[in-house]
Amino acid sequence: MERRRRVLIDSSAVMACVEDGCDFYGSLGEVLEGEVELLVPHPVLEELRRLAGGRGRRGRLARLALALLLGGGPEWVAVRVVKAEGASVDEAILRLAAEQGACILTADRELASRARALGLPTLTYVKSRRAFA
């Protein structure tokens, strides 16, 4: 049995997709082949929950992002919340990606740049294409 590809998600990736009305799982499936283990670091989950408690556009986007991630995806995706430690959410993501051999999924250019400088595989949400690349 083939091992699922591990993909670590940053809150910016799912929120950007939701904001653009993009099919998150469909877009992910276009760039990744086979089964995926979507890792949601606990600090990312907490960040989304904190944002979801707010009013306005960001609060609404965060609520939709949480529903998307925690509501279960297609059968080829296993979503799992994982512990992660770091001085910041980005530090936790970078550390966990290195430990797990996971690809980072983000819309944050700075995080993507830092990940690539560390030699970590990264997929970035490209707003103009409404897709990951």
C-alpha cells in the first residue's frame, strides 16, 4: 500500500482559497497525485479558531476554513490535527515540516520563502490562477 503524501497546511492557504471561492480539495488534487495526509498543526487550528471568533470578513473566512478542514474531505485526503511547537505559528510549521518530511501548503510568501531556503518542499496558493503551484 502506498504511503500518503504528507502536506502541512498554513491558515493562509485555506483562507485564501475560501476567499476566492476556489475548490480547495480540487485544487490540491490538481497538483498532488495519490492519497494525501493533510496535517493541520495545532497552532494553525488555534489561529483559525481565534480569527473565527471575530466579526467581519476575516472571521467569516476563518469559520468557513475551519468547517472545510474539520468537516472531512474527499476519500483520498486524511485530515489530522498534529501537535507542533515553535516561537510562532510559522516556526512551528517549519519545524514540523522538517520533522515529518512534509510539504508546506501556504499563501504566505514570506513563509514559502523561508521554507524554500531551508530546502523544504512548498506549494503556494497563486491568487491570479486560483490554484496551488
